[in-house]
Amino acid sequence: MAIPGTMKAVLTRGHGGVEMLDYGDAPTPAPGPGEVLIEVTACGLNNTDIWNREGKYGTDRDPEAVTGLGRAPGRFPLIQGVDVVGRIAAVGAGVDESRVGERVICNFVHYAPNPNEMGFAASFGSADRPGGYAQYTVARAENAYAHDGPLTDAELATFPCSYITGEHMLDAAGVTAGERVLITGASGGVGSALIQLVNARGAEAIAATSARWAGDVAGLKPAAVVLRDGENGRDFYDRVQDAAGREGVHVVADIVGGPLFQDCLALLREGGRYVCSGAIAGPVVPFDLRTMYLKYLRLIGVSIGYPRHFEAVLDHIAAGRVKPVLAETYPLSQIRAAQEKFMSKDFFGNIVVLPQEG
């Protein structure tokens, strides 16, 4: 197929609001050795893209510092977008030509030499590795997984970031069959992924959400749905105990943080595990150290995941153990509107942009 010299893309110009997102022309990238050129047909939105643009990662000592994912000021301009689905349009040296035309879903994380150790080299949407808010992008060949299932490209694009993160959280916390797992933020991308991934392990999901999304969350079949509504969640603790029993939960999988953090720790049984991959309700939280040491709790931090987590998610997709939760799609040209919708949290599941529709 003929590859155009230029493509439509969204350039993020700097840290700030959606006004930093400019839709226009950019040079079409070329695959290097061991890489593939992907014609992007769908790209999911997630908090990583938003927080990188806004510079909301802070530093160890200053939570208000303006930084990107690496906790340093971002390098701009860049093409964001991590949840890439598309078709291989060309291959670089060392990649079999037979891969041209493959439909692929991409693991957006590019790893350092040992992919099973803490060594993330780059990811889609960074200055080092342009992402999927474009008609074409380049990935390492091993990061592009062939997929021939019945799901649409937009449905597939709901999986990568949310599900690799969720699977890593449960793996890091050692969740096993029969355990009870409290999931905060259950109506969002990672939260809805966690419910399904907990079920796939034979564990019991207790899903915390707002009254508005309780019915949708219940449709994912958690063991229980708990409303978090109320001023600062004052009755949240009692509601979870009603669902979990007085002994509490084995694991809290938290993506919310904020004022409910201390309740989440209090709800853990002795020897319980708290695992966190986000803080959408606030990164600075109340914390009584006595709860941690007197109950022998383990606190675990997780960011994205490793190849084994992505491949586990692909196995779940193939087996039908997880399903896409697609809220809306937007053409790429409407990226500002898509991100504004995402930030409103007025949706259930995931939002996806379609680069080939403008």
C-alpha cells in the first residue's frame, strides 16, 4: 500500500488544558529495524494522557510540581495516545514482510533489556515514542500482537492501558480465588477492568461507585455494588462492611485515593493488601500509620504492567472472560471534545478516538 508522506495527528504543545492539543499535519513516521508502521484505526483515552498533558504527576517532595509521567517536566511537542489498535502498513528491517496487513492490538510499553524487572524504557505518547493520536505510528514488532477476533477496532482499543494496569495490580497483590477485593472507581476504565479481571481469577469483587452508575457496574457482575455517595464518604465504611462482612476484605484495589483512603485501609482484614495505581480523587491522603502496622498490612504501588500482564489480558479476551466497555467514539479531529468528555467522568467505561475519521 502507498504510505503518504504526511498524516493527520494531534500535537500536544505543552503542559496545560485542552487548548494545548492541536489537530493538523505531521510527517508520517517510518519503521526502523525491528519495528512496524501501524495505520491507527482506534486509540483509547485514559488518565495517563490527561495527566501528562496537565503535568499532574508532582514529585516525591512537592505534589503540586508540574511534571509528566517520569516526574520531570514534559518534552514537547509530542503525539500522545497509548491504546493503539490498527493494521500493519509496513515493516522495518528484520521483520517478516508477511506481517503487512495484520490487524494488531499494541502493548504501549517499551521495556528496558529485561522486561520482567522494573525497567520501562518508553511508552506510546511520550517524546521518545509518539503514540496513537495520529493516522500512523511506529511500534516495536514484539509490541504489536495480531488479533483476529470478532470485536471492533474501537472495542479492542478499550483494553490496553486499563487492563494491563488492572492485571498488574491483581498480580502484585497476589489475588487468589475466593478472596474479596474492594474496587474503587468501578465505573471507569481501570475500575470496570478490575471487576472483570477479579471475576476471571475466581475472586469476589466488591465494586464501589456512585448511584448514577450502580446499574451499569452491576451489569459486570461483581459480588456486590457499594455506593460511595455521601459527604466525604462518611458512611462508606459501614456500607462495605455490610457487603463484605465484619472480617473485611483481603485486598483493596484503589484508583481513587482522596478522602476514602483511610476507610479503605480500615476495611482490610489483618494481613490484607492495598494496591494503588491512581489517585483521581486526590493524591495526598489522610493516613494513620497505626492502621498499617497493627494490622500487618502491605501497601503496593503499581504503574502500567509487563508483557506477561498484557498477554494474560489477551488470553482473557480470546476466552471471553472480559468484554469491552465502550462508552463513546469521536473522530480524532474532535480530540478536545473527547478529552473534555473524559475529564467530566460523565460516562461509563472507555472513550475512543478514530484517527481515520478525521
